[in-house]
Amino acid sequence: MKTEQVGEIESTATVEQVTDVEYDVPSDETPAYTCPYCDRPFRSERYATFHVGNAHPEACTESEREAFDEERDDEQFELFTFHVKAAVSVFLLYFMFTFIYALVWVG
Ligand SMILES: [Zn+2]
């Protein structure tokens, strides 16, 4: 489906953007984790896990791969929950307006 494809492209772009911007550690900060494959510093283990899964998919171990898949699944679940909440909010808003509209007509 077309919508699904667009969603996939968007999420890939987001991952790349985050890799370039937020993963970087400021020079006055001591990195909490360092990539074992390219020595790139990271502020948290989660970022390092993402980086290893994205940048070294062939070099990383099975457990690192699993950790990356888990983090990614978490993120996709969070995104799904957000979409459900947004849909419910829109529905409730629509319902409320219909209700008010009906009240105005009855009254
Ligand atoms: Zn690396």
C-alpha cells in the first residue's frame, strides 16, 4: 500500500537524522558508551545499540542484533500507541461537536 511505503521512508529518514544530530557527544562531555567497531562515542547505551544495528549490521554479534531489534520494536510500539491515541482524540472531538450540535438543535 502507498501509505505504508511513505511511512517506512519517513521513519528511515528520522533514524538517519537522529544518528547525525542527537547521537553526537559534545566535546566537554565524557561519552557513556563507545562503539566497539568504530570507536564512536555515545551518550547512552540505547544510542550505541541503535548505532551498532544501523552502521554495523554485518559486524555486530547476535545479541547486539537482538538488542537493536528490541529497541526498534519498542520505538515502533510507541509510535503505534501515539497513533491510536491521536485517532481516539479526533474521534472524541468529533463526537463532542456532534453532541453539542445536536443539543443546539434540540434546545
Ligand atoms: Zn560504530
